[in-house]
Amino acid sequence: MTVVDGQRGAYRPPTTAPPPLRRGPLLVTAAFAALGGALIPAAAAPALWRIWQLYAMAFGAIAAVELVAVVAVLGWPTRRTARFGALAAAAALGLWVVSRPLGLFTRFDPWQPADTVAGFTDYLAAALQAVAVFGFLVVGRRGAHPRPSAPRRVSAWIALFPVLLLVLATGAAGTVAAGDAGIGTSPSTLLDGGTVEYCRPDGVPLAMDIHRPPGNGRPAPVALFLHGGGLVLGNRKPAGPGALLAGPGFGPVRDELTARGFAVASIDFRLAPAAPWPAPLADARCAVRFLKAKAAALAVDPARIAVWGTGTGGTLAALLGVARGADAGQYPGQDSTVRAVAAVAAPADFTDFRGLDPLTRASVLMALGRSATTLGSASPLSYAAAGAPPFLIAGGGRKSAEFADRLRGAGVPVTTTPDVAGFLAAAVR
């Protein structure tokens, strides 16, 4: 006991700082997982800001708090900062759970801007946050330990180094993909530029690039391009990560078509698993209706609209040609019928998995699920019948030859030459 001014005071032990933790492989892996999980929504925030500022501010605030937590835990590694990092990562993970699996954000899905290049980018962010929560909690629970021997430290780094590399690669890829939507011209609804907003399903604005031919004073025919990527990857842009994932082949054909007097329109459509089937087909149909409804403003001919696509974009193009159905949504009074279809390297059937490699099978299941009804509805082979417009089917594709034979048997003109521009020019003349 001590006596102060004649009174006894309680004994106070000397204050000591919390013992520091080692910056071991688990702590470093958790920190970089939290960093990647924070950067992905931060990269998508500019595109989200154009849609609704409140969601963008919420995403930005949580990302900022998590970045502070990462700096704190790496700069001052203690049990307290590790728990702070776990709490920040758990809050970010909770935001994803509330908005995506539970769907409680009713105005629209705020993760859609992050999913314009890869439909699973938000899942990457959630997985990184889960790794961060786990790692920080384990480190915080263990507390400070005496410095281990050199062999033990090396063994720990060797064991976790592949996980750290995977975390770094996932964070970098997710950040690049999420940030692509914020690069370039924002879509205009005034039809005064090369990029316009053609549809807004469930509150998500979708962009269309319009490449115009040299002016000749007459309404131009239109070729609508649908990119590939297995319905889970890619976007409309001719360069960047989306173009790399969607596959080559757009630029040369676009240039040849514009030289022949075509206007060429390329679109973003919603990707799986962020948007389940039939969202991509509904977006493609909406794009055709948009071109017809705004034909006068765009100086295009609504009676001469053709569609062409590569990979699964070709599958969507084929479905526009053969899958008749009632059009619903924006631009009532317009339909989504087209004058011609060019499907290049496009799968025609998803109902039979025999012979598919594991990666392709996983892509199909991610995009369409396991329902036999859904797989059949996404297969152009299921609809091959009379009344379809002229088709170009080239470049292979699962059961594309059988699809071509069925169309021919129904009296539909089919060509297999790879000259997309020549075919479309002849079909809409």
C-alpha cells in the first residue's frame, strides 16, 4: 500500500504494453487477404457511385476501416490489433452476406458493378474476407509466443507460402476485374456518344458501345455483337481484362462490317453466378428492342438487325434466332426478332456432359446450374425448327454440326463459311 496525503491508496501495478505478436506467415496471409477483400469493393466504388451514392459510401467506408486495420495489424501486431482486423473483415463479410445471399438490399444488387468482367468477383472478395477472419482469430487466440527456432519458422513459411500466393493472386485479379467497370466513358442515356445505356434490369445499368459507319445519310443496318466467356467472364470492351477473357475475333470483323456500312453494337450483359440464367438472354433481347425503339435517334434501320457472337455469345445469338417467346421488360411494343444470326465456335447443347473437360463442366454448372429444364432452355439445339432466320454456324462448338443439320432439315438457310461480315451483308441487304 502507498500513502498519499495521509491516505492509503490501492496498489497499482506498473502499466505494460500488450506483448507483440510475430509477423509470421499466418498473420501476413490474413493481412493480405483482408487487403484484397477491401480493395475489390473499393475498386468498384466509382462505378457504384454512378448508380447510387449511398451504397458506394457504405462500401467505401467499410473498405477504409479494413485498410486501417491492415496497417495497424502489420505495423503493431498485437492481440488487440489482430482482433480489430478480424472484426473489420467480419463486418465486410457480413455486408456481402446481407446484400448477396440474403438479398436484403432491395433497390438493386450493389455487387453488380464489381461483376462486369467476372460474374464471381464478389465471391472472391467474400472468400478473402473469410480467410482474413479465420487467420486473425487464430493469431489473436494464440497470443505472443517465444521466438521459434529457425527450422520451425522456415517450415511455417514453406507450408503457407502457396496459400499466400493464392491470396495475392486472387486479390489482384479481383481488384482489376472490379475496377474495369469504372474505366472509360460512363453510359449516356442521351444517345449522343459512342457508349449508351441500353437497359436497366433490376436497377443495374447495362452499357452498349455503338461503332458507326461512315455517314451516307441513310439508316444503317446493325450487327449486334455478343461476347464469349462461358456466361461468367468477359465484357463488351475491345481491350482490357474483359476482352482478354471473352476471346479474340471482335475487332477485325467490326472494322469489316463498318466498312460495309453496318453499325456495330456490342453490349455488356449480366454474368453468372451473380445473375442466374436467363438474365444474359433477357439482356440480349432487351438490346434488340432498344435498337428498334431508338432507331431514329441512332440512325439505324430497325428492320435490318442481325446478331453475331463467339463462344457462348454465339449461343445467345442462336437463341435470339430460334427461341421464340414473349418479350417483357423495357421498350414495350418492340420485339427481339432478328434478320440473321452468326454463331462462331458456339456450343449448341448443354444437356449432355459426356466428354466435357472438368473446367468446361464447372463453367457450365456455374452459369446454368444442374436443372435439366434450365440446361435445355439454354440449348439452341432444343429449339431448331422452321421459321428461324438465316444462320452462319462456323468454328465448331459442342453439337453445332447437329444443330446446323436440324436447321437445314427444317428449311432454314445455313452456311458454314467463316466470313461473318460477308454473310451478314448478304443476309440483311
